Amino acid sequence: LSMCSKICYAIGGAPNQVAGSAASFFLQIYLLDIAHITPFHASLVLFIGKASGAVTDPVAGFFISKSRWTKIGRLMPWVLACTPFTIISYFLMWYLPPFVSGRVAWYLTFHCLFQALTTLFQVPYSALTMFLSTDQKDRDSATAYRMTMEVLGTLIGASLQGQIVASAHVSPHCTVNPSVNTTDSWHDTPSIPDPSDPLSHQVIYMIAAGVIAGVYLLGIVVLFLGVKERDDPYALNSDRAIPFCKGLALTMKHGPYVKLTASFLLISTAVQLEQGNFVLFCTHAAGLRNHFQYLVVTILVSAVVSVPFWQKFLQRFGKKCAACGISWMIPFAVMLVTIPNLILAYFVAFVSGLSIAASLLLPWSMLPDVVDNFRLQNPHGKGHETIFYSSYVFFTKMSAGIGLGISAAGLEFTGYKPGICRQSDDVILTLKLLIGAVPAILILLGLFILLFYPITEESRKKTKLALEELR
């Protein structure tokens, strides 16, 4: 597999991450402080949107597994067909409609559409890994390129969105140190200019959405021109495709897959909670409202530069051993919650980026090993790759949706009020728990489950040799 193909494959996945990153970091604060919908309704939008994307995963896997081979492959037509609709739904998700009463329905509709369409992109794109090459090293290398570019896409999305929309969340009225001024007048001061001119905020968010839509088009063109999809090299002419429902039942009984999915289901939920609440935490609980966009960029720059390090680490010491890096963010996040210091915040952001890079690279690097293991146990079936990838994305999205929904509902329960400079102590405590304690518990549980993951470096080599013989 040439380096050019790996790079083109990696660039193709970046737009989804650019858009997803902007939504992960800024959609919650946009719904609360710009669209002025209640935290309860925001939690509905976040949860139902993620759930719709999750439900689409097995549906997408079902139809993709039924697809016939075309001149450009079996997976590539799905990637190309859903892209224009994804761009439109993303653009409208950041539009501030002129009516007030139907805003919740508006954002719910387009967030659900966006999540469903990104699923139709993500399932065939991620399954494409298995059809680039039969060599494990090639696939691991392509995955490392992909994750580097996807984390870079996450950086581009968050930094573009952060730099463009930061002015909508910063007000001179809120520059007073909250620990000094805690009077009622502080609590009642709007954190954003009371929008006598709401169009200014809409224009800012529309510009950001337009820029990210342009990134989508560029990435898809590069993917289509630079990557060639290959048919299943292990399948004999007599082999039949595994029916979707039967394949799904078999994957749910496959021990390595169940352990891997359960582990990263918890870990990805922890990362989503960090992303979804980090801007709110910096703005309302840590007194860092003028630095949040730079802290987000620090996290993602650290993640980008550390992906090659983690790729070398897992090649040298093994994939299970590399999972220890995910736990690095726990003590530093707890320190940030207990000691909200600016210098410490940047250090925590850097270390968090290292952990996030490990949490992003490892599951996608380990999933092809699980698919190979399954192939060895079921040598006369084909077409199971999309089942594995679609069901994995389903579980991680569903867990993230539940986590984000519960976190937004927690803010509603503790009395979050949009448009004020200082929230109540209960809200601040909730934000600290969502950034510190809750992700720490989820990560520790996920790593504990990963201890029982049975595929080692030695078993990977044996599987590789057996599949080469089968081929």
C-alpha cells in the first residue's frame, strides 16, 4: 500500500472529524447561550441526535452489506452519495431560525439528520480499512495515518470554530474575577450582549459552518481520486455473504469484539463528556472564559503530534500496553478541577491531548485484529466487515448520546441559566464532576474490562499466518 494511498485515505476521514469536533465542543454552549433554549431541551437535542446516528449504524450496515460491487467499489458509492446532504444538514444545524417557538424542533431535526448522514459516511469509510490491503502492518499504518489526519481534523474543526465564534461568547461585562465579585449584580449580568442584534451571532456561526462545508468537499474529492477499493481477497467464489442478522448475532457472541466494544464504549463516553463540557467548564467554573479556544487548540495540537508516538509505542510494546496512556488525563483533570490555574490548565490540556490520541487510535487499530480473528473462525463467510464496524459505531454513539444527554439534564436540574456571567454553586459543582470525577470513573472501568481482551501480539502473528495460508 503506497504512502500516497494512505494519505488520501486519511484525508477522506478528516471532514467528518472537522464537523464533529466543532459540534462536540460548541453545540451545547451554542444551544444554551445563542439559541437560548433550556438545558432540558438542549439535552434532548444532544441525546436524540446521537441516538439517531447510533440507530442508523446497523441500518447502514444492513444495506451496505447488501450492496453490489460497482466500478468504484462497494463502499465508495455510499461515501460519495451522502456527502452533499451531510453538508446541507450541517449548515442548517447552526442556523438561527427567525421563529422562537419551533427552535427546539429545528435543531432536533437537523442534528438528527446530520448524525444519521455522518453515520452513512463513517460506516463504509471505516470498513474500507479492510479493503485497502491484506497485510496487517499496512492496515495498522493506514489506520495511524487516518487517526493522525482525523485528530488534525478535530483540531481544525475546533480551532476554526473557536476562533470564528469566540466573540459571540466573550463579553467585557464578564471579565471580573468571580471570586472577588459575587454580588447579585454579577449573577444578573448577561455573559453575551443581550442580542439586540441577533443577526451578528448568526452570521458568525454561518461563516464557520460555510468554511467547514468547504473542507468536506475537499476531503471527499481527495478520497475518491486517491483510494482504490479492493474486493475481499480471502473469499472464494463459492463463499456466500453472511446474512446481516445472523452476522450481528455472531459478532455479539464473539468474545474479543464484546470486550473491546464494552471497554471503549466507556472510554469514548468519558472523552465525549470532556469535549462536550470543557468550554462550559472554562467559561463558568474555572474563570477561563477568555482562554477556552486556546485551551481547546492546545488539547488537539497535543493529540495530533502524539499519534505517531502512540503508533510506534503500540508496535514496540503492544496495543494493550498502549492503553495505559488513556489514564494519564485522570490525575491532571482532577487537578484542574481542584486548582483552576491558567498555567495548570494549559498543562492539563497538553496531557489530555496525549490521552485522547491514544483513545482514538487504539480501538480503530484493534478492530481489524478482531475482524481477522472472526474471519479465521468463520472461513467460508464474507461481508461481515461492515457488520463489525457499524455495530461498533452504534454502541459508542449511543453511549456518548446518553452521557451528553445526562450531563445537559444535570445542568438543567442544578439550575443552569443561559446569559448570566456567574452560575450558581450547584452548576459549578456539576461541571466539575462532569470534567473530573465522572470521566475518571468511566476510563478506569473501561481499562479494567480491556485487561480481559484476549488478542495479544503473539496471537495476532498466528492469525496473520493462518489467514495467509487460507488465502
